[in-house]
Amino acid sequence: MAENLFCPGQKVIRNTESWYATFRGVPKMNSKVKSMLQRYIKGGKPENVFLFFYETCQYSSDYSAYLMRQFEQGEI
């Protein structure tokens, strides 16, 4: 199937085992939540960002890990 099945704003991550994960982009967050998550990253606690998305927001573990990486890289 050569069709483009992805919507605008979705992110595709290719793993080393050749599987693809498609995410719907970054959720909307207010400035207070963003600053809290950025403080976790600057404080050396990226696992708190993962736990926020995974437990509080109840996203999947793959999506939570993706969002954590985006915060670590400064993309969000």
C-alpha cells in the first residue's frame, strides 16, 4: 500500500526493529504545565515528565515516552 495514511500533525518514529509508531502530535498545554515539565527536565528528573503523561494524562507508554523525548530535546 503506497498511500499516505498519516494526517497533518502526526509524528512517525521508526524503531530499529523496523516498526513504526504514529503519534497525533503534541497535546495542547497551558504555560504553567509547560514550565512545570521544563523544570523537571532542567532538574534532571525526566522520569517525572513521563509519569505526568503516563499516569496523570493516561497516555500510552509509547506516546508518553515520545513526549518526554520531545521535552528533553527542547522541541516543545
